[in-house]
Amino acid sequence: MPDAFSIKKMQPLDVQKMFGDPPRINYDAHNKEAASVRESYDASVPVRMPLSIATNVRIILCNPDLNPDGITFEQYSRDPELMMQVQLAHQYYVRHFYTFDAQMGDDHDYHAGVDLQNCYEAAWYGAPVKYPPGNCPCSEPFLNDDSRKRSIFDKTTEVFDNPLTQKAERFYEYMLDRCENMTYRGAKVVCGGPPLLGSDGPMTVACNIRGTTEFCLDLYDDPEYALRLLEYITDATIERIKALRKKYGLPAPDSYGFADDSISLLSVSDYIKFILPFHKKLAAALSTCEKPGSVHLCGDAQRHFKTVHDELNIHSYDTGYPINFKKMFVDLGGDIKVRGGVPVSILQNGTVRQVEDEARRILEEVKPLTKGFMMGEANNLSPCTPPENIAAMYRVVREHGVY
């Protein structure tokens, strides 16, 4: 069962108390440059390499220096008002303390949305959610006993009877109503799209609810069960997303964007044998496939890029590490788009010089081969990352990334 929730009206979090004074920056000049860089990149005629930073509220909640009141993920996950206020404080921090090619300052919309973290999909199938102290929530496998691993096939996947769907929709309805007339630091607060419309991928979900070791062994020791579980998850994912799209009047997109990080555990031949058919099924059911798609794959997944490029028409890649970017563009061509960069471990623990050296190494490796590379953190910024290390990456792309 998903967590219960409550709503407590509250004032905005005190960002001065949490973060102190931000550095002095000419926001107008920065925002003009950032807009030009991003617009030219999106139009495939970049003036220079952009820097993008992916981050979420864990950089606040899991950093005691930025979270003096000790707000926990458990509190965050059970109160939509607190969820919104933490998200707004997080956006304030990113806009005022991190310099990269995004709009800074308060003169543009803030956003809020239902955020059930990466454990939501496993929880949707019935996995218990745990809240480790000082860390993100996580799900626990509940099919890891061989005597009951087939019990999931007896469960209905009716979307709107699912307790997690009901919780997510109540959070969403609260946020929609709250955002009608809500402002934050003088800017409008915009509610994001409906929840539960994405997926971490059928193999990743299977590992989450069955157990990673158990499911990988199933692929070889009990492939009939493993394939049945993958089919069950794939069909339920399609049913959930289609039902919610219909309710909210959302058409199928013209391209397929997906993730399935756990395929990094497989060889190319086993990915093709076991998982690729379900990725193809998701693409056909959830998009028109009229345009090339995108993929997010963390970890050591480079050996799969050629297959997803050829079999799923994927031309945009959000990567983690380790990645050989030169090989990637040689193998797939310079017209693809790739986001990748300095590993989060270096950004979190390295010196400014180490960050600059790694960013410059990557830039010099890819710049002769493509204009489709976007520098970033690999992958999703860790708590306690010094802002000066983000600034170091930004200096490198500004000084050396011009085409």
C-alpha cells in the first residue's frame, strides 16, 4: 500500500536561512546568453556547446547544510503542500547558486508537480517503500520468494483502482487548484503535467519488484517466468499510460522516449533476445513513431546504443558513465544528440582543476566530430556538490566550446 498523506498549509521555506546569500550575477546578461545558446542548439545550429545540469530535490533534502530544519523524504512524500514548497526552494537554489545554460533569477515561472521519486513504479505494483535516514526513498522487492513470485499475475492492473494512482491524482488535483493563483518570489507558479505517465522500463521494474539478482537468474534459469513478468509489466505500463492520457486529453507523442537502466546488466545478444521486443511494443503502443526517439541510460550501457539506434530509431541519448563519447559519435554518426559529461563523483568530490580538466578532455574529444553534444553532469547531480564545480564546467564550455 502507498503511504498515507496529509496536507498542512504552510508559508514558503526560508531560503535565506537555508542557503544564505547567493553570489552576485548579472542575470539579464546571463539569461540572454543562455537563451541564445539553447535556442541555437535546439535548432541544430549551435553557437557553442551548451551546459545542462539535471538535479532534483535530493540535493536539498540530503544535504544537512541546505536543510537546517531536517525535512525528510518521508514528510515530503506525504504532504503535497510541503512537496511544492521544497520544490520551489530547490528551484530557487539552482537558479541562484548554479551557473549553466538555464534562466537564472526570479523573473520567470516556477514549477511544481507530483514527485513520487524513482520508487513509484515498483510501488504501483505493490512494493513497499522505505525511507532510509538521510537518503532518497526506495522500494523493496516483494516477489523475491520463489514460492510466491507468480502471485503478481493474480493481481488486477485496473488503473484507477490502484491506491498509488489515487494518491497521485489527489496530489495533482491539490496542486492544480493551489497553482491557480499562486506566486513565489513574485513569479507565477505553474503546475506540471499529470503524474504516472512515464516508466523506468520493463527490466528495471522487474528488477525492482522481483530483486535484481533473482530476475537476472530468472532470465536463464526460468525464462518462461521472466518473459511472462516482462510482458505483464509492459502491458500494465501501456494500460496505465493510455488510461491517464485519455483522462487528461493527451495525445500520443510523435516520438518514443524511454529509459531502462537495468539493461546495462545484459550483453547485447541477451538484450536483443529478452528485452528489445518489449521496448518495441512500448514504442508502438505509446507513440506514433513518426520522429526519432530518445533514451536515458545510466551506467555502462554504451554497447547497447547501436542496437537502440538501429532498432528503435533513437537519435537522442542522455548518458551516465563510463562513456567513450568519441566512439559513440564514430559508431552512430555526428548527427545524433548526446548529453553527457563529468561524472557526478568528480563533481561532488573533485577539485575545481579536476573538474575543468575532465570537462575540457570531453569537449576536445567530441568537438571535432559533432555539434550535437551537450555537456552535463553524468548523471543527476549528487547532494553536497560544490557550486564552484558547476561553475568550473561552465567556464570550460564558454571558453572552449564555441563553434
